[in-house]
Amino acid sequence: MAASIRRDPQTWPPSAPEALCRCLSEWTGTKLRWSPAADPGEVETLKTYAVGSCENTVVHYTAAA
């Protein structure tokens, strides 16, 4: 069985700068909707962008029923 490859904002940010905040917003919205675990490094990466280059980005999500 092949090893799992981790793909999250900490290890795999979008290469296009204009896509970064949208990608992080959608990632965060998914985490908020479905409540999957986030490791400390992932959380710190999201916080760094949230108070930096993506501070004006709004996260939209609908809570799962």
C-alpha cells in the first residue's frame, strides 16, 4: 500500500498568488463545516495568512446537519 501524501495549506499552498486566499478560505470553510482534525502546524499556517495577506478574506460555510 502506498504511503499517504499529506496535502494541506501547510505543505501544499497554491502556486498562483491570486488563488491563495480563496483556497485557504475554502479549506477553512470545509474544516468548519465538517469538523475534521487539524494538526498544530496546519492551524498556525492558517492563522499566519488570516492575520497577514488574507486578512480581508471572508470564509463562507454552512454547518453540517
